[in-house]
Amino acid sequence: MADVLSRLNSTGVFFNPSGDRRAEFQSCCGEMFSQLVLCDSVDATGAALVKRETDLLILDLNGFDHLNELAGVGALIRSRAGAAILVLCAYEHSAWLPELMAYGTFDYRICPVLNDELQQAVKQSLAVPADAAAAMQQELLDKEKELRDLLGVQRSLQRALSGIDNIATMSSQICLALCNFPGVRHTSLLHMKSRGDLQLVAQESRNHLDLGRLLQRRDRLLQSPLRDSFPPLMAVSRGELVLLDAPEKSGDPELAMQLHDRNVRMVLALPLRAEPGGPEMGSICLMFDRHITFSREQFACFASLAQFVSFGLGMSELKHQNDALSGQLSQMSTIDTVTGASNRRAGEDNLDNEIRRARRYGLPLSVLTFDVGSFRSANDLYGSAVGDPALRKIAETVLGRLRTSDTLARMRGEEFLIVATHTTAADGMRLAEKLRTAITEADLPGAGFGATVSISLGVTQVGADEGSATVLDRLDTALHRAKRAGRNCIELATA
């Protein structure tokens, strides 16, 4: 049933400290009231409301820069106890709306507004339903549908957040889930990388809009000229919700035209942060094909969804950091820091594993050991600045002649172990000779200090029933024979 507007007996109270704003409202909407009181302060507004029964309170927040400048406005909203209120809020301060909704319900318009739009908003706020009971029933049905829609999006988002192993996949699923909200035609997720690099990591489009093309970039988005006019960029730079209820209100005609061409009529962006007051991790952006006046519950739900997304991104980043740290710790626990070869523990573990594998598949396995001698104890004579680089160069020389399946391990001091898979004793001897020659000819650090190098090598093929301890004992005996025989000698250890 049609609503009716009672103009003859309607009383309005308008608040804004600017005389120009009060005069503009008087000129635009004064004739819509039988009595209109213009107030320049919160106290005067409160007094006017007490003095007379007021049909509509209009709170014009334009001209204020910070919400704390509006101390007392919440009390005015609370005092109305559900009676009609129209709030006029500047686009750049749309985050104030959900804050003020904590004090009570009201209708709102995002400024700037045209006179026709403002008159229509006042008319709607003054309208009295012809059938109050039917209007209340419809309101309850609308509220029930609103909650169902929000719960549906929330469930879809929770499923999307299960894939924290891959940020790109999870972000795409998040955007897909947010598109389930009625009227949403495009969603996007912007993520802050290192050193302030804001990147477009995912988007879901139902209107063929490519946000990367619109912004003419997909990374370093905060350097975009649209930083102060496009809601998702503003949400990151300002750290608060941004609601653009008409593209032309962005102040950028080209942006407004491109959004209108893709049937975008409203844009909502929310910042992402791991904890309240924490640094911004990015933003989520929803573009609608219609104008929606959000309720307090909808604002709260969107804020909750943004928090869920923030937790998902935070958990994903934390998992990747933990995986990277785990890899670093694993490497630190298995790698000799001086030479880059495996350390003794890793070498012995690898030998055990290769012995079991060779036994299982009947494959030959050879093990070599060598000791760097005639080094004049370079570490003692010249310090680690000479000795360590020389050992590192020796290890690099050896590794350059091994296969990827082979292992080089530093066992102690200047003694190394090589586990050569799929290698017979004869092949092991040929490998030993190749390594002996390569190291003798290598240009090692410290040569200018008189440091000379030769190596002694022991070689053996693992027996069918041998364990690593027996193999290492036989190798050690062969190495001692090679060292006693003189420089650059190779000894084969037989079973």
C-alpha cells in the first residue's frame, strides 16, 4: 500500500554549525516542513528536540574532520528512540555511519547529494505507512532475508578460508564467496606485500570489469593516481571502511564513467588487518549493481567478514614463514657452514639410507673418503681467513664433479666422505683419480701465502650384508694406508 506524506504538521530539526549549510538546507527542503528549526550546535539541537515534538531530525556531518568532534551526536540519536533521523555524511567519512549506528537506527545519505536526491530522502523519512502493521511485517521479512543472505556469504567464506596453503587460491575463493551477496557484480582482494607494495591478488567479475586494467597496474597500487578517490585504495591508506554510493561522487569523472559502463552503482571497501589497530594488510572491495542502504547488522557482518579474511591471510603468511624457517633450520642442521657440504650427521644418515636402498634393489654402492693434506695447517699458520676459503673451494671442486645423486659430507676437520650411488669399486677408483687430479690442479685461495694442497683417498664398495659402521672402519684403514704411502695416493679397501 502507498505511503502518505503529512507536510502540514511536520516538524524538522536540522543540525550543522555552518551558516551556509543551514541556509542551503532551508532553501532546498524548508517548504517540506510546517516548522523547521536550524541549529548550529549539538546542545542547541538537544534543546530543540526537548522543546517540541519533532518528526524528523537531520544531522548534517559535513564540515567535520574527525568523529570525536561530534561528541554528543550519539546521545541525540539515542534520544530519538527509533524516531526518524536522516544523517548526511561526506563520502570520505562514510566509516562514521556504522560507528553512529551503535546509538540507534537512522537513514543516511552519502554526500555530496543533489537537491532532488535530498528532497527525496527527506520525503521518504517523513513518509508514514498507510498500514503500519503491514509495513512492520514487511520489515521483519526483509530483515530475515538480509540475515539469510549474510549467513550464506559467511558460510561460503569460511569454506574458502580452509585453503591457507596457497594464498592465491584462497584469495580467489574469497572473492567468489563474496559474490554470493545480492547485487554484488565484482569483488577483489588487495594484499600488502613487503615495503608497502599493495598488489591485486584476486578478483571475481560478473560484469567483465578488470580491476588491473582499470587501475593500469596490479602492484604498487598505492602509487596509483586513484589512491585518494577509489574506495579499496582509500580503505588501505586511511585504514577504515569506505562507502561510495554513486561513482560520480568519487570526484574522478573518468573513474565514474568506467564504473557506470560496467553497471557499477555502489562500491564498498574494507581494510584488512590482523588485529584492531594493527597495520593494514590490504583491503576487500565489493561493487554492486544497485544502491543499497546498509543496516547496522550488514555493516557489522561485513566488518566481521573482513576480519575473517584478515585472519586467513595472516594464518597463510604465518604458515609460509614457518615453512621457510623450518627449511632454513633443516638446512642449518644438515649443512656444514664452512664448505656448504653436508655435515657429519647428515652424511652418516645418507650413508645408512643408501645402504638400505642398494640392498633392497641389488644396486652397487661405493663410498670414498679423502683427507686434505700438505696444507701446512693453513688455519694455524694464516687463520680461518685463508683456511676456510681453501676448504670451501675444495668442496666446490669436488661437488662440481659429482652427480646430483651423490653426497659430499665433511666428517671432521679436513676429512670428507663421498657416497656414490650406482657405483662399483672400479668406478669408484676412477672417480677418486678424477678428484685427486682436479684438486691438485685447482687454484685454491691461500696459494699466495704458500699454502699447498694434496689429498689422500680411500675407496670401497659396500658389501651385501655390511652396515655403515663396518664400511666406515674399512675406509678409515684404507685412508691411513694412503696417507702413509705419501701424497696424492689412493687405496682400495677390500671386504
